[in-house]
Amino acid sequence: MTTGIIVFAHGSRLEPANEAVRAVAANWRAGVSKRGNSISGVSEPSLEGAVEALVARGVHDILVVPYFLTLGIHLERDLPSIINQIATESNT
């Protein structure tokens, strides 16, 4: 039986962040395959689309794994700004 695993991540405008998520998913798929199991993989822009694609392949067991560990625009732009704002406010 094939289990569908969806690595659910927030896309980024920074392509290296998207590539990192794809690499994690591919490494996971390869590791599972080495143990004699199989994972059906898809790349869809929405969770609904990913589930539909897996079901269309005959997959009925689906595991959704949230993955939010990449350096995205919020960490590149927003977090430093927030930190600077907090630092400025704490010095006044």
C-alpha cells in the first residue's frame, strides 16, 4: 500500500527557500523507499490540489506534514524589522 505524504509549507518569493523544501521532501521520499516502503509525491500549489492528485493515483492514506523551517521573506525582511523596532522602543 502506498501512503501519500504531503509536505505542507508556505511558499516563498525566495527560490532557495522553495528549493530547500523540495530537497527535504525528496530526501524523505528516498529514505522511505530504501526501507521498502513507497510514498507517492506530488507538487501542487494547494493542499486541496495535492490531496486530489494523490487520490487520483489511488492513494487513500495521506499524511500531512507541516514544514516551516526555511528562511523565507518573513525571516529575511520582517523579523529584522520587528527586532529593530523592539530594540528601539526598549532604548527609549
